[in-house]
Amino acid sequence: MVRIIETNRSSFLSNIISSSCATTIGKWDQTKYAATDFGPWRSVNVCMYRDVGVPPERAQQLLSKTIEEWKQYNIALNITRHGSGCPEYRQTEAKVCSLKEEDVYPAQPQDAYGWEKLMTERLCTYYRQDYGLETRSARFHNIFGALGTWNGGREKAAAALCRKVAFAKLTGNPVIEIWGDGEQTRSFCYIDDCLEGIHRLMRSDYPEPLNLGQDRMVTINQLADIIGDIAGVRIIKKHVPGPQGVRGRNSDNTRLRQVLGWEARISLEEGLSRTYQWIERQVIAADAGGRIGLDQTPVA
């Protein structure tokens, strides 16, 4: 049985000593840990103890007690770390070399956004070494898909562009806004492949960080064109000022193939087709409920 702990806190301790976790000892053989406050450009709190609201020495006592309880039940507890390593010095050009797992060091992450990921990976390593706690660390590369956030400013690039193209199709206004020049590059992995990768990683014996994503790199302009083709809309891209993140990022899946004997199989076009169809339905439903106005040009 698998238990998924979701949190908008970055604290490792706030999960493993929570009351919900303590009351289910013995019922779960795996724990998935999803850490950051999802959404673009939000600072992440990396303070381990303030999140929990207890003094550090008390938190350590609770942690030690919890670990001993887990060992009593012989639980093979895996903690999957979600996120990419974010080394900025390797992501300054659009045509970047694909990121290998070891490329995160020497470390130069994106402020707290990247540091909290590296810190949690190190915590997984230390607790595995010191307490025998089995851990797994996956570095996601732009996971997308249906049933995710698609509006309100918390959505990621693929969902945001699907929404904008849906507006363009439904309003007859072909203009969509893209932040920056649109030549920034990314790779995108569909959610079904992501879940399959997690399943395989959790059942492997590989404890080190592992990339989990697609290794096909596209520009944001290309991404918008693919979605436009899926929707049957000839879009006009309007480039406006806005956050762009690193200039380029792509996943090197060499180790993923070596360790798991597997890699993501759903094409970008197929994943975007499934995602776009779902988001278009959400836009239509939201308009019917009076929550948006399709007679207005979307600006975000």
C-alpha cells in the first residue's frame, strides 16, 4: 500500500513527525513526499523546525521516536523527492546540454527554490546512512497533464498555453501572450509516464537522485505552435515581459535507462493533446458558470 503525503511546506520534518503519519504506522509501506508550494516564482521556506512549530531539540526527539516505530514494523519507507536540481550556471543558454544527475554540483541553484531541493536530497542521504531509512529521490522535469492547475497564476507553462490557445479558439481571437521572446527551452513529461517512473523507482534498489522526465527539448514558441495545431487554431504569438526562469533546461536520461531499463514513452504531442482537450472543457465549463468571459481577450 502506498501513502502520498502532499504539503505546501518544504520541511522534511513537518511530514515525517506529523500526527497523520504517526497514527498510520504499520499501515503503509511507502511514502511519497511532494514538497514545494506549487506554482511559478514563489519563495520556498527551507527552515526545518519553524514549519513544525516545535523547538529543534523536541523535533529531534520526535523524529528519533518515529524512526524507531517505523523500524519496529519493518517498514521499507521510501521518500520520493520531487524536483529538479536547478543549477543555474548550466542553464544560461537556450541550446543547453542535457542535465546529468551529477551536474547539480558545484551547487548554484535558483535561490531558495533550488536550495530546498538539494537540501532535501541531502537529508534523504543522511537519514538513510544514519537511521537505515530507505529513500528514493526523483528529479522531475516539467511534469504536465490533465486534472492539474490550469488557471489562476499557479499553472505551469504547458497548462497556461493550453488555456490561452483554448481562449483563442473559443473567442476567435488568435493572439496569445508569451512571456519573453519564447526561445527559452524546456523538456516536458506527461503525468502518466511520471507515475510509471515513480512506481519503477520505488521498487528499485537505487538510492541516489535520478532524473525523471523526457529528453526532447523544445522552445516555448514551439510548444505554443504544437498546442495550436492540436486545437486547429492558427495562433499569433505576442511576446510580452514576464518571468522566464533559466534560459534552457533538458533532462539527460542516460542513467534513468541504465537504472530502470525504462524511459518515458508518451510523446509530447500525445500528452499535450490529452491535456488540451481536458483544459478546453474546463474553459467552456467555467464560462458557462459565469466565472470567465470568453468575449474578453485573456491577458494572463
